[in-house]
Amino acid sequence: MNRPLPLSDQANQRLHRVIPGGAHTYAKGQDQYPDDLAPVISHGLAGHVWDVDGNEYIEYGSGLRAVSLGHAHPRVLDAVRTEIAKGANFVRPSIIEAEAAERFLAAVPTADMVKFAKNGSDATTAAVRLARAVTGRPLVAICGDHAFFSTDDWFIGTTPMAAGIPRETTDLTISFPYGDLAATEEILRNHDVACLILEAATRQEPPAGYLAGLRELCDRYGCLLVFDEMITGFRWSESGAQGLYGVTPDLSTFGKALGNGFAVSALAGKREYMELGGLRDHRERVFLLSTTHGAETHCLAAAIAVFDTYTEEGITDRLHALGDRLAAGVREVAAGAGVGDHVLVRGKASNLVFATLDEKFEPSQPYRTLFLRELISGGVIGPSFVVSSGLTETDIDKTIDVVSRACTTYRKALDLADPSQWTGGRPVKPVFRRYA
């Protein structure tokens, strides 16, 4: 039975009247959820959220992977309250900027320097600008198998939502396939590339020797290797994917879990490159990152609290354990309902996503809609199965029960080869599309 959401429906109308798309992140849009079943959130605590109608949900996705410790984490909130009482922003750097940078570099020892900002796009775009300045080359190579790198023109121009971006800008970005060193070398051989930018790992482990092979190719062809650690940072390990796999990039970018919901991101890298954006280098300066709010004291305090909590409480191990429990349970109930080849759980245990396949084993937005509707109706919300450490084993077990019921409905839809009577209206839509 669907949950009635009259207040959420009203709130969605309010949001659309004053905010383009009704949300400040496309991935949180109403179109990403079933018709008339897009809750508007009132508040959250640990691994749960409540909507404005008063319904409680077990939450996955955790603020698009930004809240790895769970909502309103007491240690983070205490640090934020203490620091913000001293003032948030000054005309000169605050001492906490040095403290946060030192703590970050202790956690990510493969980097020599770090500069903080507010969102991931700022950091990745700064990395691209720096790579172009270092190499004198305009062309950027992105991993074409990875979903998102920046809201800025150099990346968005490569997506179906390219309106407003000059073709000349888009032509400066090319793509390479993940896991294929030969294809990547062919690109580097035929183009003067400033950098390769990619996530070190996503839903699959990097093939043996792949990341080290990229490192060698970049060295051979004189381009920089940039790891986008927005997701892998503080989920794969406390030092990110580069720490786990033992391959050091020239530059790397962090965010999301770094502040447990507070706005902080980071560009980190080798001193010889980072100093181009500083005051101690004789070479031509790079306007690297200069943001009024980039080093707000309370957000840096949140980051320090995150470092401490991860280290002292073994958060990465907990995320992996919770994810393993969830993945095993979902696979078991999906197989039991006869949809084990249609409802799939993929990815690293700390970063699980689900795939919904139709009767022809093709990815299906209508079946995704059915699945999401069944989850929300059962008190589980999320665009993925990405866990936070705020979840409990009991939360995981309840989620598996809800998934079990959803899989029973899924089987019925497959038998009819028609999920429409369970979608409740239009199917959910992909984020990147040319028209509404």
C-alpha cells in the first residue's frame, strides 16, 4: 500500500514554484522518484529520515554519499557548534585551516598539499585547470564509463544536457574506456592530453595492474593523473582509493563524506604542482581556488571530527560490514522470489547500487520505478543501497524484508511482461536527458 503524502505533494509544488527543477541537485529531483511518491524531508537522525507528512524511512544514499556517519552525528555536531561560536569567516586565514590541512594530509599521505573548497565540481575543475597549466596542453581526457565529474562546461558539454555550452569548449574534452590500457595509450599517442581524470574504482575493482599502468602511461606521455575521490574517499579507505590500491596520482579531489553533510571539498596533490597556485613559486601563477566560503571554520571542524571518528571507530570497516550484510540478504531474497537475475546488487560493499532489469534482461526505468515504489511504501528510501554507519543491523534486516516483498511484486510484473500497473504513473527518468 502506498503511503499518502499530501504535505509532501504540497511541498513539492512549493519547491517547483521557486526553485528550477524543485531541488538544488538534479539527482534529488522529483523525477527520480515515482509519481506522487517523492517525500520531502523534514529531518534525519543516524540512518533514518522523516518526511513532512511524519513518515519515517530507513535511508540509503545518505545525502548522495555525503553523510557516511549518519545524520546529526553527535561528534561532528559538537565540533561544529564549538567552532562556529568563534566566528565562521574572517579577513585572514583562521588557524583551523592549517589544522584541517595537516589532518587531511595525515589521512591522505600520498598528497603534499591541499586546498579546501565547498563542492566537488570546484575541486575537479581546479584540477583540470592546474593540469592544463602544468602541461601547456588544453585537451582533457575523462573516463567515459564514469557518470559525473563536474557541473562546469568542460564536463557538462559532454552530456546530453549540453545547452549553453560552446562546441569549442566541448571539443577540448575526450574520453577513454575504464580498464583498457591499450585504448588509453592510443589516445595519449595521438593527442596532447593535459590529464587523465577518473574514479580509481566504482562498481568494479580495477583490473590487476590497471591503475599502476595508468600511472606509467601518464609519466611516459607527460600528462597528469587525476583521481576523483569524491565517492571513494573515506569509503574505500581512510586515505581513499589511492591508499587502498597503492597508486599515487598527481592530483586528487575529495568531498562528500569529508564533512559528513557539511560543505567541504578538497583538491590535493604533489607540491610541485599545487605551488603553482601559491605565492612561493617563480613560475607563472595559476588562479587555482579562491572562494569566500571555502574555508568556513565550522565546516573544517566537521572534517576534523570526521577524520577522528573514522580513525578511532573503524568506520570504513563498519561500512563494509553493513554493505556485505545487505548485499547478501538482497541477493538471497531476490533469488528466492525468482528475480535474482533481474534485481541486481553491484559495487563495493560500502558503495552498493542496485540495477533493475526487464524480462529481456535490459536496464529498465519502469521496473526501477516499481522497485522504488515498493521500497518507499515499505519505509525504505534511497536511489541506491549506499550505507551509512548510522544504520544498524536491525535496519539492514528490515530493509531485506521490504526488498523481499518488492521482489514478489517484481516477479508478478515480469510474468505479465508489464510493470505499468505497479509504477503508479510515469516512470522515473535518467538525470542526463536533453528535454524534460
